[in-house]
Amino acid sequence: GCAVVASDIPGYRTVIEDAINGLLVKPRDPEHIAWAITYVLLDPERRRHLAEAARVRAQEYAWDRVAREIESYYLEVIAAPRSTRRPPMRQISGGIAAHVGE
């Protein structure tokens, strides 16, 4: 994995936990971006920690894992009894939410 420096925007915030598996910086702030990149480059231990945590997080989005979860969801939908109420939500890999049932 690689250490990640990204803008602190909703999409990236979903995947990156600041200072855990990457660094989130203020959008459109070149000085903050430069500081974060320099910080990661000058601290090899922090860089290794961020890179490993990013690799682990990225595995949650591996296609084979996501495909298995989606298949499992579809099988739940097929097996669910028909009803007129709205099905409950279920969390699928990477923060994707889906309705369970029909």
C-alpha cells in the first residue's frame, strides 16, 4: 500500500480516516497539501503505518469481496417474503447501503 494524502471531502472521508489510514487536508489549500506530503515523506515510520492501514482498508473494496456481498444481498432479497412494507437497510462493503427484501 501507499500512504494517502487526500482532500477532506465527503467521498474521501467515507474511506479515509484522518491520521489512521491516510491524511485528509483542507480542499484547495496548497500549503496544507504540501505540509501533509512533506510530513509523510519525512517520517518513514508514519508513512509505513499509513500505507499498511490504507492497504487493509482497500481490501474492503476488492471486487471479489464486494461481488460476494452483493450476491448475498440478492439471495436475501429473493428469499424474503413479499410484503407491502419497505425492507430494512443493510450495510454492504465500503459503506454501501441497500434495502433487504422486496
